[in-house]
Amino acid sequence: MLVHVGLDDFDSPLGNCTTYVGARLAIFLDSLEGVELLDYPYLVRLNPNVPFKTRGNGAVALRLRVRNYCLEELAGIVLSKIEELIELRHPKTDPVVVFKVGEVGSAIKSLYWKALRSVVALSVVERLAQKEDVLAFKWKRGRGLIGALAALGVTFNDYTFELLSYRRQMAERRLVRERLEAYDADYSSYTFANVDYRKERVLVTPRGPDPVYFGIRGENPLVLLDFILNYVDDDVRRNIDFWVIFKTNQATGVHFESKRISDVRPYDSVCIEGTLASKVRILRGGHVLFRVKDREGEVIECSVYRETGRLNSLAKVLSPGMFVRVFGSVRPSSPKHGITINVEQIEILEPSHVVITHSPICPKCGKRMKSAGKGKGYKCPRCAYWRKDLEKTVIRLPHIVEPGLYLPSSRAYRHLTKPESRYGVKRSPVEFKIIPWYGTFKIQ
């Protein structure tokens, strides 16, 4: 029997997260006779803009082949395990676990793409779960049903891996940056978003109260396994309870949907194409604003925050007339501003030239002339020489921004941001269980 299990919204500021529950559940199920995992546990990132999202808006899905249990027995075993792990004290935690027997149909796959790029109503997902014979168990309000069911429909046209390690007794995170930088140098073609070298900041350790110690992202599980085995010192190992390798849609950039400006809605993740319709405005604090007009004449405001680093620097030198693609999240309107795209990346398709005009030089004395009035030519303020047939000098400066895709600094990457190093990479299939996908360390 083929069974898909999905879970979401187990995150809690009081010390829990969905990946932790999913990882513990995957290891537990793998230990049962008659239950076989068919692939790595899936970490499925969904729309990062929805206002009621969990911490990283990530759900977990497991694909199982089950022989010794019927669905009701398997569900009972899973629920018993989850009851050991769940944390319900925080008001925003709304966990759900779902079970689907057989292949996942097109309706659930379609839900994945919608939940990845826009806002989906809970009532719509509840009806879909009933229609698709999905067995669902919820705690409290059950908002996690959206992510749990969407995760079952994940389509990995592209994917990466993340090795997540979990803290023993919520130990303090003390990863040695020099070891991480050495690993980053050794595997620069296979791993990404580990260190922000400009700010000398480690990017793999979260700062919140969740159980995660660190997460290493890369193209291949073997590369991630080498980090946990050969680059982590003993002091860190003593504080790691266990680690798990997830297959994930992180770092793939699949959350952007191409749209006309007239079709853009709040909280969407979009890509719009058009011409810069205004000069950039640099606000106090460094944020940059500009407007883009599409082929239908619709205009939308775009904002590039100072925290995006390199992308913010690029935005400051954009000029009207450039033909661009803008990728980002849609911020709803407020009394202070209209609907706005918070820009995550910019592609320059056609740069514009900077045009400078000057009044002509006086042919008699060499002084810069001044306009004598509309249609009346130019007059020299020094020698009073006047001619009606003179025209302004036009200078076209070369553009200072080359065509291409521009991303933020790595410290501003979101989970789904596709790093520069991944563009042009051809995804080769990775066989499951050619290496250990989870493990622990013995405490000496």
C-alpha cells in the first residue's frame, strides 16, 4: 500500500518546529517492520508572504510503502508518536497531519502550486481533502491543513537537499565559523548560502528558540554528509541530538509566477515585466522606490529594501526607460502607500542610455550660451552674440548597468531564493538510501 503522509504548523516559539516533528516521525516509521520510506523526507517550502504562515512556511511530507498495517492502524501509530512530540501551548500553533493512499492526483498537485505562489482559503482545502479521500487529523483550528495537503502534491522539477541537525536539550549554538568557511571553500560548487563573507556572518544557524542547531544546504546528500562527519568539532557534536537529510524545493526559485500588473494580488509571489516609468527615489534609511509600467499601461510601485545589500545598490542606479523583470512579494495597500512589490531580484532585459543635453557654445567667445526664448535660438550672456539656428548638444552616455539577473546579498536570501551558483546547474537524479539519511552522535 502506497501512503503519503503530510504535516504542517507544528512550529511554536516555545520550542518546536514542523521539521523536528517530521524528522522524528520519519526515523520512527523507518524503524517499523513493514514500513518503508520510498524517498528522503520532503521539506516543502510554500508561499513565504502569507500573513498567517508558520516560521519558515515549511511543511513535511513522507512517501511510504506499507505492508503490515491498514491505514487506520498506521494512522493510530503516527498519531501516538506525534502526541509525544507536539507542543500546543502557543496560540498560533495549529497542527495537522494528513494521510493519502495511492498516487496523488492533479487536484492536490495544483494545490501545491497555488499554496506556493498565492493565498489559499482553508475552506477550499477542507473541501478538497474530502473530495480526494484524504484522512486528516487536526489540533485546535487546523490551519495546518493547507500546508500538509499541499506538501503531498509537491512536484520536484528542481530540488536541493538540506541536512538539519537538532539541539540536545536546546543547547546554545556554537558552530565554528572557520570550519564552515573551510567546508564552503572545499565544496563551493555543491553547497550555497552558508556564510555572508562581507558581513562575516554565519547563515546556517537560526536565531530563534526552535530545536534546529544548523542546516547545511547543497546539491547532493554526500556533500552534506561530509560536513556532519568531518567538519563538525566534538564540542558541537555533544550538543547535537540527531540529524536528518531532507529533499526540498528550497533554493529553486519556483515560487514566482509571471503575471500582468492588473492580475497582481496581495501576498502573491510574482514576476512582472515592464519599463521603468520613474526615476528611483532613495528614502531616508536607504530603501529604494521606483515604478514599473507594463505593456498594458498598468503601473505598480516597487520597493528594494536596504537589507537586500547588493540588490539595493543596483536599484539606486536604475534609470527610466530600462526594460526589466521584477521578482518579489506583493505587499497590500495601506493609508500610506498603494499595492507594492517588495523586490527580491531584478533582471535587466534592455538597459537605457543616460542622455545629457547642453546649450551650445558661443562660436565667438566660447561661453556657454543661454536660450533666448522658445523658438528664438540662443544668446551669449558674455558677448551678446545671438543665433536662431543653433541647437542643444546631445550626449548619450553608455549605460552603467549590464543586462542580466541581479540577486540580493546572501544574507537576504529567502528559503526559496535560487542562488547565483545554481543557475545553469543540471539536476541529476539522486538515488535514495545510497548513504545514511539520518544519524546521531555518541556522547563521550
